[in-house]
Amino acid sequence: MKILTVVGARPQFIKAAALSRALRAQSDMHEVLVHTGQHYDANMSQVFFDELEIAKPAYSLEIGSGSHGAQTGRMLEAIEQVLLTERPDWTLVFGDTNSTLAGALAAAKLHVPVAHVEAGLRSHNRRMPEELNRILTDHASDLLLTPTKLAGANLQHEGIAEQRVIQVGDVMYDASLYYTRGDTAGVLRAHDLEAGKYVLATVHRAENTDDRERLVAILSALNQLAVELPVLLPLHPRTRAVLGQLDAACHDRLRIIAPVGYLEMLALEKHARLVATDSGGVQKEAYFFGVPCVTLRAETEWQELVDSGWNRLAPPGSCDAMLSTLRAALQAQKGSAEQLYGAGDAAGRIVEALRTWTAPGIER
Ligand code: UD1
Ligand code: UDP
């Protein structure tokens, strides 16, 4: 069985690493990896291939950055050519980026079965590009591999036949279990941090970085918090690109560093007193490590984290309101110990689903 995996952005390399390892262990399965080139800086791409031992992509499309239409369109055209050459049994896509949508759409139009890993997530905010990518990818896909119960319920609500949906758990949980090892204390020493005595933050969502007022509110709230505790901010290039246009007084106490590799990131998350982020993946990793989290957004597609008390939403309107949510989270009791994302065996379940699932004769 030939599986063509499409990746392109940082979180997809991590998700694909967990699954590729499981696929490599199958003698009857062969993976062809396609990297769209959506992310291309060494610290946004190559570092993950090196650290997580992901195979060199069979196809590097080198699409790069661009407007949504231009970037997705170029990917669509290039992925179509790869599909025509390879004719795989499955196309596998992850998450909610432009690379996800381009992979799913190109394959569906060529009648190549599509499996979507991390299907069914909804923020119910259609102004987010990710929300459109999720909805369109789910509806173009054949097999919807969901991480949670809520994701399955979202798909049911949209009329997707239940035979197309399999709850497998979250491959990011698999990845965090496998890759949290080594000298995590050394990472803290390198950053001059003490376990349990710092805040780890990330900010990259378009809705936050492209709106100057929101970004200033977020940075100012974190900057205030940094009076009490060091705040480390490994900064995504999208956010770095606009930082120079802001008054330095809103971020002068933050420890702003370049994006770090995944192993280093896991160590930093594990020992943080608090995580503050607008990232989807980082919210969950905070939960995996039992670290309180504040999500710097008005809503999250990982609603179960909020419902179970692990995560608080801080809509980036007012700096003062965000600061009080951040301070409250510093005092937080631990949330429920419920296993929200499976048992760390999502990759194995996905492999089984790819091997055994057959189309239920549903018209697409
Ligand atoms: C994308 C995804 C988002 C995901 C994020 C993970 C879409 C619509 N968004 O957002 O869902 O959470 O990846 O990190 O697909 N840039 C660089 N170097 C790079 C990559 C990007 O400098 O290696 C800069 C460029 O200026 C680029 C900007 O970052 O225009 C945004 O990159 P892009 O891939 O379009 O979106 P992300 O914000 O990374
Ligand atoms: N991550 C990383 N280095 C960083 C920031 C994040 O390795 O400097 C990892 C993080 O641990 C998580 C993933 O990247 O596994 C999340 O990616 P991102 O926040 O870019 O995207 P999202 O999850 O929001 O789509």
C-alpha cells in the first residue's frame, strides 16, 4: 500500500514524525513524503527532520510564502503532478494549514482516497484561515481521523456519515511521549531559567499578528507579567516580521528568542510555571505536561481543555483583562486528570484504519 503524505508547516512535521515511524514498521506499507515548502527557514523546517529522524522528502515543492490564493494555488498544481506520477492508495494530510487543504483537494479531484488526521476540529470562527481549511478538508476527505469525542460530534453535526469517522486519539500526544527525553534540565540552564519559575509564551496566529492593537495588547500583558517572572518567547517569523514596527516599550522585558527545535520546546513546556499561547499544539502540550495554560484568543478548537479546567481563554482585547487572566492562571489548581487525547497510540490506530477501512459507498 502506497501512502502519500503531504506536509509543509512546523506542526505537520511533528505529527508526521509520529506517524511515519509507525508506517516504517509495516512491511506492506510504503510512504512517499511530500514537503510543500510552506515553512522553509531551517528553524521552522529542517531542524524537525534532523531531530525527529523524518525521512528526506521524496518531493520538495519549495512553494514558499505568499497570499492564501497564490500559495494554495501553487501547491495544488504541484501536488497534482506528484499524485499523477505516484498514484498512491491514500493521500494523508494533517491539521488545518494551506498545505492540508491543497493536498486534500488535489487528491480528491483525482479520486485518490484522502485521510485527514486531526479531523473535526472547529473554532466556529470562520474569519480564521485555519477554520476554512479544516471545514473544506474534512468535506473533501474520505476518512476522517479525529483526536477527540467533540471532533466527532462536530462532524456529525455537519452531516458527515459516521462510517467515515474514526476516533484515533491525538498523534501529538504520541509524539510528546516519545520525544520527551534527554537532559531537559540542560535546556533550562542554557536559557538561565529555573524549573517552575518562568512563563513560556508563543504568538503567531494571523488574527493576533496582523492586528496591531491586539498584538500590542498581548505583548504588553506578557511584558507586565515579566516584572514578576521571566517570560520566554520563542518567536515565529510571522510575528518577528512585525515586531520592529512596534514601540519597544511593549516588549522590552520579554526574553525573545528565535524558534526552537521540538525537543527543546518540549523541555521548556514541561518545566514552565505557565504557558501562554495562541498555538493549537502548544495548548495541548501544556496539558500533556500538567502545566496551566492561557490561550491568547477568544475561542479555541480544543474546547475540552477549557471545559476540563486546564486552559483559560484570554481574548486579546484589553491588556488589563489579559493580565488578570494570566495572573489567575498562575494561582491555578490542576485541572481534571481525564485522558482527553487517547492513550498515545494514535499512530498505530491510524495505520490500522488505513489498512482496513473501505469506502462505505457514499457519494462524495
Ligand atoms: C501557518 C498556518 C497555521 C499554523 C502555522 C504553524 C496557514 C493558513 N496557516 O501559519 O495554521 O498554525 O503555520 O506555525 O496555513 N515565514 C518565514 N519563514 C518560514 C515560514 C514563514 O519567514 O519558514 C514568514 C513569512 O513572512 C510568511 C509568514 O511567516 O509570509 C507566514 O507564514 P505562513 O506559512 O503563510 O503562515 P503561518 O503564520 O506560518
Ligand atoms: N514548536 C517548536 N518550536 C517553537 C514553537 C513551537 O518546536 O519554537 C512546536 C510546538 O511544541 C508544537 C508545534 O510546534 O508541537 C506547534 O506549532 P505552531 O504553534 O507553529 O502551530 P499550531 O499548532 O498552532 O498550528
